[in-house]
Amino acid sequence: MTAVADPQECRDFLAANPQVKYVEVFFTSMTGVPRGKRLRVHELQAIYDYGRFLPGSILVVDTVGADCEETGLVWEDGDADRRARPVPGTLTLAPWLGPDVAQVMLSLYELDGTPNDLDPRHVLQRVLDRYAADGLTPVAACELEYYLVDIERGPGGELMPARSVLTGQRPTGIQVYGLPELEANAPFLRELWDTADVLGVPLEGAISEFAPAQVELTLKHKPDALRAADDAVLYKRAAKGVALRHGCEATFMAKPWADKAGNGFHVHVSFNDAGGNNLCASEDPEGSELLRHAIGGMKALLGEGMAILAPNANSYRRFKANSYAPVAPTWGVNNRTVSLRVPAGPAPTRHVEHRVAGADGNPYLVMATLLAAAHHGIKNRIDPGPAVVGDGYAAAARENVRLPSNWFAAVDLFEKSDVLADYLGERFVKMFVSVKRTEQARFFEVVGQLDYDWYLRNA
């Protein structure tokens, strides 16, 4: 069961930070969007002592925050309250919001104290409980790619890479791993690292990624997958806030431009025993038998989990051959053309990098889905088959295997997955599918410019 913060944590924080006047409390919904309230500081202690009541309908709002009535959690439920409780260790200052503002993460519970089974943090914890019962601890870290873009749009409404506050120039070339590109964003990166330190988020090195104004920063591995997902949520929120202070926006949209690289969300995972030993460790570059079985499970359930890994209509624009976005359930060693990569490195560091999810994925649900698949593989000793050597895209084409290529097919496949329903919860799967089908209907109600370009005269 997920832990609830000790009320003393609040008293200690307020005593150490008497300048705080406001506190933002937030919960992460199914769609991965933080939602909550800004409170006066005198309201905070009561949340630690008793919790804060929030409407249950926020568990199942869509990406833009609209009710999804088809879930039955709006009118039929009377839009009944649930109790929100603080997440331990997440009450911190929020420097990008001002010196007198703090923030704290929340999880939702039923009124009797039972963890709400639609809260993404509790969905992940449900999966982690299965590992704990087997004496296993997932060790995880997240890597997120994103773009820094102008707040203002171009003359035709187009999205534009952000200008450097130092040079005034807008980046144009790819310049992967370019140092001048990082140096041009040094003020943003400096403040982001300082902010991460305040939040207790272990943010590490930065690279200029495979497109103009695209960056990636890594988060440190932790033997606590729930906290690793918390780190990703806190980091995304901080990156967006700090970017605004530097006159731009950070977007984790999966594919902002058709002709540029998409934004991936890579998760690195290994598994420890009760003594803290890495059970994936092996002198064999493919890793231990346990790692192979975990990969076998991940590979087997990649298609069924795509609705979580790629949750939006735009998500599917990212998956193209020769784009560093995987298109098939493949695995390999030291190979970035596959979905599941065992990185190079010394034996004690052996692990798998799950490369399928987009940066628009909900970190809790992405982590829950890939760990559920890995556990399924370990328990059932699933053989992943031979590792791909060389071009994973060509191998997928030869074998004629692909992941679901559109939003509708992915949601349909997720709905039918008995294994993921067992791990994530049948009610959660039902509600997630309901929310996504509501989003699909709303998305395709809009007549866009391409409709006119293609069909106005040609239909």
C-alpha cells in the first residue's frame, strides 16, 4: 500500500520556511495532467492531519479537463468526493512560482482510507506489490525528451523552436549532442538543475537531442519505482515552469513536427533481490536468465500496452522506421533500433531500456504497464527469442510484425488484455478505455485544415 505523509512533515517544513504564503497541491490524473488547487498556507496542515476532499470525477477527466460522463463517475456517482492525502517527501518549495510558494503531491483514497483504484500512483503500487510478494525490487529510471518552443506562434500559426536568450538565434540544424546548442540554453538548464535539487529530484546530465531545440535530461536510477515515477512527474512540471521563466515553453508532445524527431520516454529497469543484488547482472551481454524472461514478457505485451505507452492521437505520428522510435516488438543488445535494448556496460549494471513510450505518457501508468509485462515474463519464464543484430527496422519488416499503428487499434487491444487487467485492475482498464474513447470521439468531431485541403474540392 502507498504511504501517507506524517503530519509532522508539514510542521517541520513550515517551521523551516516561514516565508511560504501559498501552496499548490496536485494530483496526477489518468491522462498524466497534474490537477489541483492553490491554497493559503494556513490550509496546509489540515491536509496532513485529515486530508482534502476532491471530486471523484477528476479521476476520469479527459486531457483538456472535461468530464467523461460515460465512465459513470459524474452524475450517476453524484460526483462524490474522495479524500486526497499528501505523498511523503514531496512537500517542497516551488522556486519557479516564487520564493513564497510551495507544492505537494497528493494521492486519492476512498473515504474509508482504501487507496482509490483509479489513481495512477495506486495502479503502479498494485503492480509493485506483486514484485514485493516475490522478494523482488524493480530499480528504475526515466529519460524524457522534449522541445523548447516559442510561446508565440509563427505568422501561419506554426510552432517554432525557441530562440536562445543568450544569442537571440533560433536553432535550425539537428546538431545531435551539440555543445553550443546546450550552451545557448545554459540559463534554462542551470535553473532547472537548481530547481530539481530543491525538489529532491535526481536530475543528471543533459544532451542536445536529434532535432533543433530538443533536449533530454536523465534521472538517476532508484530501487523505488514509485518514487522514480514521482520524479518524472515532478521533473515535467518543473521543466514547464522554468521554461516559462525563460520566455519559452517545454512541450512533451510526442510529435510536435512531422519532419522532426518525436519525443520519447525511455525507462531503464533492472531487478534486485532482497539483499540489493542486481539479478540481471551477467557477463553475458544479453544479461541473466531473469532479464531475458522480463524482456520476453515486455515483448509479448508491448502491443496490448500501447494505449498506455502512446495514449493520444498525436502519439502515433512518432512511430516511423529509421526514426529512433520503435515500430515492432523487438529486442537487442547495444542496439537503438529495437524496442527493448540491453545497453552496453559492465556486468553489475546489466538492465533493459524500454524505448517505446512517448514523452506524453503518464509516468505512473507507463511504469506500471512495463513492469506488469516484465513480471508476467519472469513468472511464466517467457523466452524473448533471439536478439536482433543490426537494423531492427529491417528485421521487423522481414518478419512482418508491428505494434498497433493507430490510437483506435491500440485502445481496442488494451481493452481485451486479460493479463494487463489482472495487473492494473479490471475497473481501471474499463475506465481508462472509456476516457480514451470519449477523447477519440471529441478529437474527431473537429474538422481541421487538412480536411479542407484534401476534400473540399476533391470529394
